[in-house]
Amino acid sequence: MAAPRCASRPCRRRRHPPAHRARGEGAGLDYLFFGDWLATGPDLEFRDPYLLARIDPVSAVLFLAGVTSRIGLIATVNTTYADPYTTARSLASLDVLTQGRAGVNLVTGAEPRAAGNHGRDAHADNEARYGRAEEFVEALRRLWDSWAEDAWVADADRGVLIDPEGLRSADLRGEHLRVSGPLNVARPPQGRIPIVHAGTSPRSRALAATAADLALIAAPTIAEAIATRRTLRDIAVEAGRSPDALKVIAPVLPVVADTDTAAHRIVERLLALVPLAEGHQSARTAFPQNRTVDALADALEVPADDPLRTAAFDRPVTRAEEARLGERGAALIERVARIAGLRITEGAIAGAGIVGAGSAGEALTWRHLVAAHAVPAAFVVGDAGTIADHFERWRDDEAADGFNVLSAFQPSQFEAFTRTAAPELRRRGLLRDEGDAAEKPPATLRDRLRVSSYVDA
């Protein structure tokens, strides 16, 4: 499974989707996933640069429908601002055109600027957004059920094309939405198109557990993922669903290379690229306030008069300074060592910027710590075996039923994953082997995900 993310110049991104579809299908991924964001601003350059300029996800999957044959295509739709009839129609059309490969990720939105972009004075509160989302799901399902399986008679001898009893209205009259129907697109091959939802609030988890086929979770540890998966499955059972009808999907952000050391060097380079408060950066619009050693010291509750607060970014961190950073500082140092192979060297001298012999390129500096704290990406770093170990451990411990594979940067990390990690994942039975898939009838996205349909027809 893959969710491409890109922070390169938008005009250059057009080359990536065709390459992704070829590599994604060849690697055995189940779907390509396209997120969305309904506003932009200069702050996103520093916070989430891949959100600065986006291709509309429905447009993206419709394009990819013409250049793919097997892989699922999941587009994100914001239920707070989208129209349910238009959404049902475009996704049903995608499902028909791809012979059942469509999916939809429904979100309620966390960006307040989106309200003004859609003619509203303010972003709706949580209760209103989820009330509308629940009605949105019901509207989609009723519209996709407009045509019964046997509604098309096509009897030329009798001059009968359809059975009008098989064409049903939606007739939804809710607090937030009103939809009449029926839908003027043929019944989707999957019946009801697979629904994805993510969130952490009680309303969000309830929506995922009761209405979604895939629930995306964000759990920083395997223990938290296990607990979240159990909670979602329990909610599903309470709602009368089989717990196995809901697949819990965890995000993975691999940085993969031919060796662990090479992968660590990639992360070290990524940390070095994080803009910190030096030179012209501090004066830039929307520059974050957490990009200084002093701000890091505040976050770690270091005393205000501690001299480490004035440390230069490229000075190595000393053992004495490590001892004054507390438990949270120790956890940060351990994380940087794990993802970038950077450690405090015995020969580091405070104030001199000197690193002990033989440790060049491996000394932990304040730049690394500030960057890792400001951008706390949950990298899984290493060669193919290390990456596969992570997937295998989470599967075996029932922390997740599947994974959304993110890319640290495009296109090379997506290429590296499909080239090196995917074969090892297939060898361990963690990724499907397409084999002679080209000679088999194309599977629907529901088939690939092994989730049952909600078809009532």
C-alpha cells in the first residue's frame, strides 16, 4: 500500500504518477492512496511542505485509471465541504471505468482556512462535522444502491431495458444533508465502494469502526497500535459488525537503502535540510518559533540559566549536556541514534566544535537534536531486512492488519522501497506476489483488501 508524498516543485510532479503506478503494480501493492488539503499558506512550507500545492485527488485517480490495470485507487474527499451526490457519481464512474478498483477516504477536515475557501464564515465544530459525515456515508451508500443487481433487463424482444422496481431513490432527509436520488451512474462493480476513515476522537473512532472498511490509525508505538486496534474492533462488535469486517491500517514511513548505514546517512541529510533559525530564516513569514536550541531547552525544561542554551547548531552535544536534558532529552537522543546513527562522542568538547578522532560524520550535534524535535517524523530506517522486520513484528503482534507506506521524499524513496523492500516483504508473505496477475481476471479493491461488501440488493 502506498501514499505518495512529495515536496518537490509542483511542475515536476507530473512525471511521478505513471512511474508510481508501474512500480506499485509490479511490487504487489494493494492501492495508491491520495490525501488532500483544502487550503494553503506560507506556514506549510515549514510544517508540511507536501501540502503547499496539491493535485485534486479525484482528478489524480481518474487520470491513473487510464494507465493502470490492477492496483486500487483511493481518493480523499472532505465530507464537510463536498457534495454527496457529486461524490457518489464521480466514484461510481471511477469504479465502473476501472472494473472495481475505486476507494474513498472520507475526512472531516482539520484546516480552518478551508471554510473561507468554500463560502463559510467558520469551520464547523467537531460534533457538526461528524454529524454531517455520518449522513454523508449514508447518502453514498443509498446512492450506490440506486440500481439493483437485476435492474437492467435489456430484453429486445419485449422492448424492455430496465425494471423500474430495481431503480431506487435515496430519499435522505437528515439534519445536515438532503439527497433525493437515484444515481444516474450504473451500479458500481463493487456494490458499495470501500470506505476509509482516520481519526483519534471518540466520534471519529466510532465512525471508522461502524462505517468504514479500513480504519487508519496513528500510533507511535506498537503497544498503542495494539490497544487502538482492539478498541476499534470492540466498537465494531458493539455496532453489530464482525470485527474482521474492519481492517486497521497503520502508517509506515520507511527510509530504505542497501545497508542500514546508507539509510542512516539519508536521515542525517534530511535532518540537515530542516530550516533552523539562522541567517535569513528567522525573518521569513510564518517561520516556526521552535527552531532554536533555546526553544528546545524550553521544551525539555532545562533551567533558564544553563549555558547550553547558547550552543551553536553545529557544535557536538557533550555527555555533560546530555545529563542536563532530562528523560525527554534522553529519549530524543536515543531516537536520533536509532534513525540516523548519530551518537554523542567521548571526544566532543563544549564550545569548541571539536569531534573525537574516528567519529567524523557520526557525532550528534545540536542541529540534529533541534531538527528532530521540530520535525518528529516516525522513520523506520534500514535495509530491506530491517524494514521487513518492522512490518512482520507489527503483523505478528496484531498491531495492524495492513500498512500505508509513506515516502520521505519522491521519487527515489518510493523507488527504493519497491526495488529493495518489496521483494523481501513478498518473500516473508507480507506482500502479495502478483506473479502471473496479468493473465488473471483483475481483482476488485474489496477482493484485494479482503473486506466484505455492504450490498443489500
